Amino acid sequence: MPIVKVYPRTEVHFDEILTRLDHQCFPSDEIYQAGPQDHHWWIAFDEKRAVAFAGMRVDKNNRAFFCRAGVIKSHRGLGLHLALIRRRLSCCRRLGLDQAYTYTLFNNLASSKNLVRCGFHLSNYSTDRRLLWWTKQLT
Ligand SMILES: CC(C)(COP(=O)(O)OP(=O)(O)OC[C@H]1O[C@@H](n2cnc3c(N)ncnc32)[C@H](O)[C@@H]1OP(=O)(O)O)[C@@H](O)C(=O)NCCC(=O)NCCS
């Protein structure tokens, strides 16, 4: 399935798609707030239908924070999340970043599996142990 890079997020059409996907994939969360210029976003399309998305923000320490990724229910289990991690890592390398990092909920096995597959290491957990932090060294 084609994955389209959307950066910056200024075009209203893409902004609407990302907001809708965020709501579909994280129905009980607040919509992720991102400025139009400081994040990179990707959207996967099945024909004309937007079915998955992912984002990352480059911080001032030359590291990428993988902020959000989601796949709509009908398209889970097809490897889209894995593809979106790989796309973001390629972008990190092109930008010459030193490290990528992210977090998952402790029970999100699909995400954890994909992060490990892409070379991320478990680096920390939150004090309540609900969040796992993952990092991958790029340089
Ligand atoms: C988590 C999520 C992104 C995974 O997307 P996906 O495209 O379905 O993931 P993949 O197809 O790459 O599957 C990854 C692996 O996890 C496995 N998997 C999927 N759901 C699983 C589950 N509930 N329990 C255990 N393993 C699971 C898959 O079988 C696959 O493993 P395999 O390749 O060895 O068969 C998707 O389920 C989602 O959007 N969930 C809601 C939002 C969310 O949690 N986002 C991630 C925040 S970190």
C-alpha cells in the first residue's frame, strides 16, 4: 500500500485526514496536538482510503521522537505499522539524526514486537510501569 509523506502538515486536506485517523485509532485519547512545521507525518492509502498514519518530531538534541502511529481496525495485521516504523527510520537516517525514541503501553504487543524487529531496545519504563520507553541508536 502506498505511503505518502506529508510535511509540513499545513495542507487542510491532510490535516483533516490525520485528525480523523487519530480519532479512529485512539478513540479514548485526546487528539494529538502538533504544530504544522515541527512534525513529519506519513499516511498509508488503500486505493483512495487513508488507513494508517505515523508521525515523528525532531528534538533539539538531534533525536527523533516517534509520537504517534495507528492503523484502522480493518487494516491491522498487514504489516503497515512495521512499514511506517521503517519509513520513519529511513527519514531519520536521511536527516542524519543520532537516535530515535518512542514509548508504548506495556501491553501493546504488536507495537513492541515491531519496534524490536526494527532494532529498538527497551530503555526505561514509567514509575507506574504502564509505559515502556524504547530507543534506537542511529549513529
Ligand atoms: C498497534 C498497531 C499500530 C499495530 O499495527 P499493525 O499494522 O496491525 O501491526 P502489524 O501488522 O505490523 O503487526 C505486528 C505484529 O503484531 C502482531 N499482533 C497484532 N495484534 C496483536 C495482538 N493484539 N497481540 C499480539 N500480537 C499482535 C501481528 O501478528 C504481527 O506479528 P507477526 O508479524 O509476527 O505476525 C495497531 O494495532 C493500532 O493502530 N492500534 C491502535 C493504536 C495503537 O496502539 N498505536 C500504537 C501506539 S505505540
